[in-house]
Amino acid sequence: MPAARRVLRPATSPKHRGIGVAEHLAADRGAVTVEAAIALCSLVAVFGLVLAGVAAVSDQLRCSDAAAEAARLAARGQGALAEQTARARAPDGATVEIREEGGIVAVTVRADSVGGLLPGVTVRGEAHAVPEPGAEVAGDAVP
């Protein structure tokens, strides 16, 4: 009769630790579910940040467009219409500032990004225009 062969098992084997294979598999049950849930939550968070970033860029463009349009109108002497147009084109809650600096009309439009969902992020657009001769900017006629 041949001699019995002894099988060596690695130290990490479930049988070496005194538990069977079925019990070892049962102990790992649910680990993949937890990992999938964490991965899904991470993906949702990253997607939300990407959407907030795209919305912030969109608000920035709206502020720049509003400032440019208001600067053109203010340079023609239509200050009231310039402010009204800037408020209509800018994001909700934006502030519009029209001023004259050294013979040039400057318009600044500021707004909280994404309606304030990104704290501390303020977008702004600024535009400048040379007033037309004879146009009244801030109550003064330009010669």
C-alpha cells in the first residue's frame, strides 16, 4: 500500500484557521454591495460637482454678456436702459454697477454662482466702452 500523501495548505486557507469554505464565503457576503454603494455615492458627488462647475461657467458667460450689452447702451447715453438690460441678461440676484472712469464707461456685473449653491464662488463680468460724442453718461454730456 502506498504511503498517504500529506497536503500542505497556505496559512491563509480557511481550513487552516479552523473554519470551512462555506463559512468563509458566508463571512464575505455583502462586501461587494457596500463597495458598490460607496462607489455609486462617489460618482453622484463627482457628477454634482461637474454640473455645478458647468453652471458656474454659464453664469460667468451671462455676466460678461450682460456687462458688454450694458456698456454699449451706456456709451450711447441710455443708462437706465443699460441697467435694465443688464439685469434681464444676468443671472438672478446679480448686481450691476455702471460708472465712468476717465472718459470710459465701465460696467461690472456680479452674481453668486449657481444661485449660491457654491459658497464663496462669485462670478463677475466687466466691460468697457468709449462714450459716443454728445451722449450723456452719468448726467454729463460727452463733448
